[in-house]
Amino acid sequence: MKKLFHRLFGSLVFKIGVAIIIVETILLGLFGGYYVQYFGAEIDRRIVEQISAPGRLIQDEQLKISVISDPKQLELLLGPHLRDAMAIGFDGTIYHALDPMLIGRDIANIPDFSTNRFSSNLRNQVLFTTDGPDGRNMVSITPLFSLNANQPFMFVYFKVSTTGLEQSQHQMQSVLLIGSVMCILMTSGLIFLFMQQTVLRRLITASQFVSEIQFGKLSTRLLPAGRDEIGTLERGLNAMAESLERRTNQHQIAQEALRDSEERFRDFTLSSADWYWEMGADLKIAFASYKFYQLIEELHGSPQGQSFDKLGLKAEADQGWDSMVKRLESHLAFQNFEFSWIGLDGEKHYGRINGVPVFDLDGSFKGYRGTGSDITAQHRAADEQHALQRQLATSQKLEAVGQMAGGVAHEFNNCLAGILSFAEVARAKINDPDRVKEYIDHIISLGERATSVADQLLMFSRRRIDQPTIIQVDTAIAEMEKLLVTLLEHRIELQIWSHDAPLYTCVDPTQLSACILNLAINARDAMPEGGTLQISCCGATIPPINERSTDDDDHIYPKGAAGNYVVITVQDTGTGIPEDILGNIFEPFFSTKEPGKGTGLGLSIVHSWVEESDGFIEVESIAGEGTTFSVYLPRSEAGVTRVAAAHEIENFPGNGERVLIVDDEQSLRTTAKIILEDAGFNAIVARNAEQALEIIAKSYKTDRIDVILTDVVMAGLSGPQLAIEALRQYPEIAVVLMSGYPARTRKEMEKMLGDYIFVKKPFRPAQLQKAIHEALASKMERRRL
């Protein structure tokens, strides 16, 4: 029963019927109430008209006042509901009455009679109702006036019962109510039948159609019964069913394709050597392929819900996982991020991951998707390749050293033979000072020649400390002309061109000469049949990269190159360099010459030195026409143009300054001590850095050490380490470094000690004295500051 009521109250038919009844009830209630009110007002109007008419007629003398005593006439005028009628004088005496017994009486003596209505001030007819034992009554009082009188001389009184009239009114209302109910029932039934046939039946059919669609009968269709709104709905439902059927078919096809794609992806992930992973917006791993699960579970269990930096993997980047986390938090793509781990086999393994951010259509961040690879095999292959390359480089260096050994041994033997010969002759002529001086000069010359050979070896090993100074480039090139002419032989014409104005640069003069010499030798070897070699220098200004125009040939200048440069150009008319190997010519041991005719180190040494001098080198070559090397060195202002030769340096005598000589070679300690003491210095010797520090500490309170002259390479603490420790404890001490084969380059020394004084072994007495005086001058300068 409850379900029946629920179905009844929830059905559209019931709701429509109730709505119709409510609407009709409201409408008929409004119209019925209006008509009831209207008819009631009309009845009241007619009663008022009926009861007031006799009084007006008597007042207008159209009816005699004696009619009040005639019951039949009054019944004709006022109907059967007349209760009383009187003609009352102004003094209250009744002159005419429907009841003859009242004639002559005073109204004041009549019980329950309202005497206050009769007033001399009454001018117009008054109507009012009264309630009595017999019900409600309506009373009419009409004043009568004589000609030109101000006060009424008589009052006409009529009293009519309204009980019958009210019953008639109630009967009329009942009839209207019953008629309204019948009308509501009849119209509701008709409207319901019409709605049932035209709306409800079609809606029920549409609902059944929707139910069939819901249960999967997508081929079901409605038959539209008209072009009204429901017909539009039916056609819309048909269109919806057709679209739904079409989309369902498409969805089934897409589902099958997706299933096939997922199966293919699963097969690929299982068979692929790479990994596939996905993380959510919280940067935690949400999906990983089997290979990745297998890798991580060996270390720290499942990677699900973890971030990369928490998986126990060591990042190979310098900043560790921090750089990766920053990119992830910034939602940036990343590539080739490498990491390592120690596997269950105890071996170190390597991996690499790539990832791209994923965004929704509204731009919101959804996470990352990416791949990964096990690159352990590549790393091990690269390590093996590097080992082989180091072995090959060592082999090539040994080959180059072997090629140079013969020449170096020959040169040194010549020098030593001359030195020994002249020394023997000088000893034999000891009593002839002039001849001894001549022979000693020859010995010194041969020693300088041997030093030059040693410098070339140091340049080859990259261990020679540069001594840069400001030089005039065109003068330096001109001084090499005789050497170059001899080197190039008569088959090659040498042309040297210089800039009109002097050009200066701050480099090591020996290194500049070696650079030009190497380029000239390469040019000579490229012109076996002869040709022309042009060497020139000029100035060039390179604007910053943001100020360069398309006419500046931006592509030939490095991005960081800007400012004023001296350009040394070495141009030949030889065979040229093939384009396919032009990019390899500066690589160490790269050579196109026949075996035994070149080491492949010349251009490499030139390139390294130019870069260390804050310059750069450009090459242009045309096969069959020649090659042009352009060396760009930073331009300097005019200053000291050359380094003075050893025999040109003046003596710098001392004045008792205490100099501590530190060297692990006894002969050099003795030689330096003799040179300094002969010059007036107080020299003390130490065989190593530890002994030197003890001497400095002991003499600090008595006779302090002024200058430390120390070798660079020594057993135990090196010379730079001794200098750093001594300056840390005793900042007022000056330091001079000396070496013939320093363990560090000039830039390394400058980085450790800043500005330092250096003297190269073997040195002349004047060179050593000059270095000591420069150190003392630097010490005085520090004191003034």
C-alpha cells in the first residue's frame, strides 16, 4: 500500500491532476466569490431601495401618509417581510401605524424603541439595521417638512426583516458553490483526458524509450506523433539515441585500440632495456616499468610513492640531487641526468634518466613522464677507451721523446765537449789571463746554449715558467729574421711586414719567438717546392659581442674576445690544409707528416701558449693555395720593450742583508752563497724547508732573515709551501723562488703567492743579485702600505 501511495503521489498524472484542480479551484473561487459578493451587494441595494422608496414617495407627496395604516398597500410596497410602519410627529406622538393599537401613543413609552434617532436636526433619510428577537431588521426613517420649515414636523418609520433575504442569499451561494464544484470536476476530467491522450501517453512512451536505451537497446527509435514540443522532444531523443549509438561504437573501437596499445606498451616495457616512469604533481613516483622496479627493489624496496633523491641513488652531478630537485620544482624538462649505485654484485652501476613536465589543458601541473637507461656498459667502455687513449698518448709521447732524444743528446754533447775542452785549455793557460778570459767566455756561451736546449725541453713538457714583459712585437719579429732565413733555406722567400706605429704586448719573449718559429717550420714543411712566407703584425679592435654587426665577421671571434689586440699573421703559399682535418690540427700528436718527420706537438704548444696569454688563434686555409695563421694577443701600452741580456744586467751589491738559501742540491747552495757573499750579502744555507723554518724561528729575535731564496722543487715541503708557511708566520720576510724545472705553472704560482720574484736556473750573479734587490724593494713597499 505504501509503495502504491508513493507511486501515486510521485506520478506525473497525479501531479498534473492536482495542479489542474488547484488552478480551477483558485479561478472559480475568485470568480464565484466575486459573483457572490456582487449578488449579495445587489440584494442589499434592492432591499435599501425597496425600504427607502415609500418614505421618499411620501416626502415627495406622491404617496399619501395614510398608506402607513393600510397593511395591504404596504405589503405591496415592502413585501411580506415588513415588521412595522409608523408616522411619528415631531413630539413623538404616533399618528399612523401598521398596528392600530399604537396610534396616539408616544414612542418614548414603547419598549426597546430607539428614540434617539428622531431629532429635529435630521435633514435626510437614514437607514440602519437592528438586531431583535426575531433576527436582523433594516429600519428607514424619513423626515417630512412643511413649506419653508427648518425642522421636520413628522417622521416616516419603516422596519423590514432581512431574515428571508439572507436565506435567499445563502441559497444562491450554495447553488454557486455546487455549480463551481461540478464545473471543476467536469473541466478537470476533460482536461485530464485531453492531457492523457496528447501528453501523458507520449511521455510514458518516451520514458519507456529512455529505459530501453538505458538497458543497451540503442537501436530503439520513437515515432514522432506531431510537430509540437513533445514531437521536438521525441525527435531530439531519437537524435540522442543515434549519437549515443555512434559514440558507443566509436568508444568500443577506441577501447579495443587502447587495449591493443596497452598490450603493445606492456610488451615494449617488458622487452625494452630502458625504463619508463611517471610521477604526480607531488613529485613522487606514481608509475614505473618493471625494469625500474626490479632495479630499485634490489636496493630500497618499491619506488612507488618515493622521490628520486630518496631511492638511495648517488647523483653524479657536482650539486648532487639538489640541481635535479630545483628543476623538478620549477617544472622544467631535464635530460641525461646520471646517477650511480652499488648493485648486489658489489659492482658500481650507472644510470641515466630524462623527463618532461606534463600539464593539463588549463595549464595546471600534473607531474612528469620520462625514461631511464642503464649506462653501466657505456661507462665501462668509456673508461677502457680513456685508458687506451692514455696508453696511446704515453706511447706517442715516448715516441716523440725518442725522436727528440737523439737531437738533444747531440746538442748537449756538443756543448759539454766545448765546455770541457775550453776548461782544459784555460787550465793549461792559467798564467795567461787574457787567454783564460777568452776561454771562459766561450764556456759561458756554450752553457747558455745548453740552457736554451733545456728551455726547449721545458716548453715541450709545459713546465717552463713564463716571464712576461712588455715587448715591441715588430722589433721581436725583426730580430728573428736571420734565424728564419737560415731555417727556411733559399727555396722559400721570407717577407716581413710591420705596422706603421709600434705595437706592444705583454708576453714571454722566448715563448713568442718559439710560437713564430713553430708556425714558420710548419709553413716550410708545407712548401716542399718552395714558395713565399709572409710574417706581419697589425692592430685590431674587437667590439663586445652585443655591439658587433654582420660586417664584423662575428663567427671568427670567440664570444669572450673584446678589446684591442696585436695580430701576428703567418701566411704561406703551400699545399694548404684539407677541410676535413682543419679542426684537428691543434690536437696533441696530430700530424700529417710522414713517421719520423714530426711529433704533432708544435701547433698544440702554440695553441696552449696563446690561450694562456689570454689570446686566441684563427686559421684560414685553401687547398693548393696556402694557409694563414692569425695569432691575436692582448695589446699593451708602451713600456719596457725587452728583457736585458744576462751580461747587460748591472751589479746590485748588498749591504749585509741576511739571505737564507734553501736548496737540496749542495753545489747550488754553495754557488749561491759565494755569489751573494761576494756581493756584500750575509748568506745562510739550509738543505730543506724544515731546516729553513727552524733557522728563521731561531734568528727571529736576534738577527732576522730578510730574504728567503728557495728552490721550487724539493723533497718534503716544496718552495711555494715553504714561502706560504714563512709568510704566514713572518709577513715581513721577502721571498725569491728559483728553479730550472718548476713543478707548477706560472698561473698556479700566481694563484698561490700573488706577485712573486722568480729567477731561473742556471742564473748569472747579476741576475741573482737583481732578484734579491727586487724582493727587498717589494718588502719595503709592503711596510709603507
